[in-house]
Amino acid sequence: MKKLRRFKASGLIIIALLLFITGCSQTRSSSGNGKKGGESDTIKIGFILSQTGTFAPLSDGILNGFKLYLEEHDGKLGGKKVQIKVEDDEANPQVALRKYRQLVHSEKVDILVGPISSSVVYALRDEVEKDKIVLIDANAAGDDLAWSKKSDYVYRTSFSNWQNGSSAAKYLANNIGKKAVVMAPDYPAGKEVIRAFKEAFKAAGGEVVNELYPKLDTNDFAPYLQETAALEPDLIYAFFTGSDGIRFVTQYKEFGLQGKIPLGGALEFGDELITQPTGEAAEGIIAGINYSPNLDNEINKKFVKAYQQKYNKLPNIFSVEGYDSATILDKAITEAGSTESAKLIKILKGISFDSPRGPITIDPETNNPIQNFYIAVNRYQNNAIVPEVIETVEKVTMPKTSPFE
Amino acid sequence: MSIFFVQLLTGIAYGMLYFMIAAGLTIILGVMNVVNLAHGTLFMLGAYIAFSFISNELNFWLALLLSVFCTAICGVILEKLLIKYVYGKELEQVLLTFGLSFILADTVEWLWGTEMKTLPVPGLLDGSISFGDTAFPIYRLFVVLFGCLLALLLWYLEARTRIGAIIRAGVDDREMVGALGIPVGFVFTGVFAFGAGLAGLSGVLGGPLIGMYTGMDSEILVTSLIVVVIGGLGSWKGSLIGAVLIGIIETLGKVWFPSLSMLIVFLLMMVVLIIRPNGLLGREVA
């Protein structure tokens, strides 16, 4: 039958094409023969990131930042050539554990970087303790990583939900108003950011009159916005990420609240990832950010220029997380003189370095980065949102133990 | 009370969006008996293509037309190169279109990046109407209106035009239509292109409403499949009713029973299938 033969032929062509395409994509992650151990000339760094779904842009940002640093340093960290292997955990702890074993036991990576999701980092933490391998947490912001789940092998270069929620509270209480309604999605990160905000807001004399927790992936925030507007608060403080964040900000404007009730936000509301697609709708939001491409320091100016040249877009907080992960590893491996975990963790505890965000010190009590936060108002200029820094909150930390237990 | 009213309107708007994409899916299913699991990805493609046009300073309406045209062309290419070889073979169709959806989705990610994007609401519709003490975005009313217009267009095409008659006949008895000298293959390519164009259209209209992000294709595919099943395979009228029902129930559900909202939608599907196993307006599948 001619039709069947033609179908088989095009089927074979498609299979050949697919094999060709997957073959090409393998050159992205390199495999090699780097020896494990302290004194060899190459280091293998394994990345466990979420490259599917809404976490994909975060992973891209982190990898871009890390690779930029490598390019600026001749592909070396601590004087040793670096090979990167990236694995996708699909934001699923079970998958992450599988990829972890692949990276650590089969590929024999020296150091790990990642993950995006807090549920994954909690799953990895016990394994990393057992295998005594250093994990640089480039994003996951769960508070417990600094408290009950703290590990000598895990050091965070991003920030914690506590820092994110608490940084803007004092400014908002002193300058905008003392009566707030808070909103966040109904999941652990949302709850952690809000409880930190509440503590800090109360400490500054404010009062949270209502808390609303819409489900993740809510289409429509109108009922929550209406309920809030009816209470006539001085301000609304909200934490939303990803497409939820974009929808919230857009609907805040669409339902007439922009300009009527001041909106305060966690750092996401001042970050490129949300301000770029929302544009004008994000104007006027006061966010406690820890990075903006407009921060006025020498390292940032160089970083933004190099990033734009290489990637043709502005860096965001995730790009900086990746860049800083490379910075911290470079410094630690140089000072330790090796990639042996025991030597590295001695240096990593309490290490300080300069980031495009400002100066950073890893707090030895929490393994969490002490960093500056900036109170910024989103301004709409030349068809883009530019967060204008009005106050710097220096050296934001988090408590040494959980104040909630 | 006005919260309920606002949510009802929002639900209808989302419902109309689901109708637009489900209509394409159900027409392809009804006329050609083809399960097109790449439909959600065509929806996504439409949105991203419009995004590129709009980023190059093109006006929303022109971008809309061009996107629909482009996705329709994609439909023609897909049909001529791949789909027509699997007519009548359901398993092959599922595998083929499912695989296509992965390839297309990754291509979109490769060409446009993974960052989330939005389509701007066109200037004319950028504003809100006040209902008492709430403001309601005009764009959502526009989506409802557009959905109604589309329904009218489909009705007219089906009931009053020759091509509509050919398609209705083709659904009933393909061989007879072929025997009458009507080029059935040509009609099928046209129908697939039309369905693909509808998917692209709903992608562009949905862009300002739900945004654009990786994974949007599988989400919308699941919803449109449910709508098609509830409405009846092949019946666009059924899709209209099903879509509006789902839109309303899903939106109201998210407000009043947030943890149960997905469950309620599937429950609705179950109830409809128990009462009317062929969907609300479906017919006995031959």
C-alpha cells in the first residue's frame, strides 16, 4: 500500500529528526572525566533546577547568571576549570532525589547548586548531610532551612521568606499607614512571607485587620479585592509570584484599586519578572526588593552591562542568585585551596562577598545571606517600570531560631 | 450581592474563552473524527505570535488577524504533512497530536523564552465600568460579546451556507459526500485550518486575560476537552453551553469552595455523562 509506505517513511524521518535534535541539546550539559576529590584541576558542578512549568524562567535566570560569572573568569572557579551538569527536578521532590543520586553517585559531581522549590530543598537536605556534599541553595526560600532544617552542608545565596516578608514592614507602617490587609497564595511560602510581615508590621505599631489566602492559580482576585476595599485599609500588602503575580497586579488596576489603596509588595512585585509583563499596572507599588538593575554600585553597573550584552535583556533577582552562587564558590574554593567539603564549609560559614545587590555575609547561625533590602516605588518611565529606591534597609537578617515554635 | 454578579460576569467571560477554543476542537472532532491534542499548543502559539507582532508596534487588531492567519496556515501544514495519514486510526491520532504538542510547546519556549508575558489590552477596551461600588474591566465584556458573535457566525455558516451543508453531510456520511464529487480531502484541510485558526484566535483574546506562560497549553487543553465531552462530540452548540457552564462553575467555585474548584468541574462532567452519555447535545457516535 503506497499510503502505508509513505507514512512509514515520514515516520522514520521524524524519528531521525527527533534523535538529531535531542543529540544537539545534549551539548548543553557536558559530561566529562573530572575526578572527585580535592586536588584535581577540574570541578564538576551539578545543578538541580526546575526547568518545566512556571519555574522555568527562574532556572534560566540562575543558569544565565552563573554562566556569565564563569565566562568572566575564564571558565574557572577557585582556579579550577568548571564543568556543569544540569538536571530538571520538575519541582517534584521524588524526581529531585532521583536526579540527585544521578548527579552525586553516577556523575560524581563535587558541588551542587539549586533548587528552586523549598519542598525540593527540604528533601535534598538530608541526602546532602549523609553524602557530605556542599549544596549552594540558589533560590529556595523556605524559612526552616535556616532553623529546624539547617545543615552544615547547605548555604543559601538567595534570601528567606522571612527576609522577604519583613523588610518593607517598618517603612510601610511609618510612612503609609498602620491598618493593613494582607494577601498571599495558600501555600507554605505565602504563609511564611505573611507571618514575617505581620511580626514586623506589629512591631512597628501597625495592625493587620484581615488576612486573605486565595488558592494558587486563582483566575480572578475580584472577590478578595472587593472584600479588602470594603474594609478601607491604609494599605494592602501582597505576596504573589509567577502568573498569579501578573494576574494580581493587572487586576488590581482593572478593578479600580490602583491609585485608591496603596499596594505594598514582597520583592517579586518590584522584580523584572513581574514588572516587565505588567507594565503600567505595576506603577505605584511599594516593594521591599533586594535587587534592581538600577542599583547604583560599581559591581552592579558592570554586571548589568555584561548581562545585557550576553543575553540581550535585563538581569533580575534570579540572574543575581546565579551570579552570586558562582561568586561564593569562587571565593570559598580559592580560600580553602580545594573542593573538599570539610574544608569548604569552614570557609562558607560566615563568608562575605560583594554582589550586584550590595555586600553579603553568610550568617553562620543560619547559613542565610545577610543582605541589604531596598524600599522602592515602581515608576513608569519610557514604557518600562523602574523601581526607584527611596530607602535602604541595611543588613537584613533573620532570627537565629524560629519565633513561631 | 455585587460580588456574586461580578464573579458571574467573569465566569461567563472565561466561559466564552473556553467556548472559542473548544469550538475548534469539537468541529475537528465532529467533522473529521480527529482527536487533536495539539489544540492547546495552537492556542499558545496564537498568543505568542500576536505577542511578537505587538512587540513590533503592530496594533492589537491587526496582530489578531495575522495570528489567526498564521495558526490557520500551521493547521494546513500539519494536516497535509501529518494528520491526514492517521484518519480513522484513533490511537495513532492521540500519539501523534500529543507528541506534536510537546514539540510545538518546546519550539515556542525556544523561540520566545521562558519568561512570563502578557498581551496588552487594546487601547479601545482598556478601562472599567462601574457597577455600584466595583469597577469591572471592559475587556471581559468584550470577550463575552465576541463569543456571542462567534456563536452567531458558526450558526450562520452551518445553517445558511453551502459549505455548512457540505460539512453537515460529511459528518453524517463521508463516503456519500465523496461519491457526489465533492473534494472531501480539501474540505477536511479547510476544517482543520479553521479549527486551528479558532485556537489561535482564542489564544490572542485570552492573552490579556490569563497571561502567557509555559504550561498554559496543557491547562487549556484539559479544560477544552472537558467542555467538548460535556457539550457533546462534534456539537459546537453543546460546546457553547458546556463552556459557559464550566466558566461560571469554575470561577464561582474558586471563590466559595477554593479547595474543591477542580473537583466541582469534574463532578459536573460526571453528572452530565450519567444523564446524557453523549454529552448535552451530542449524538450517537457511529
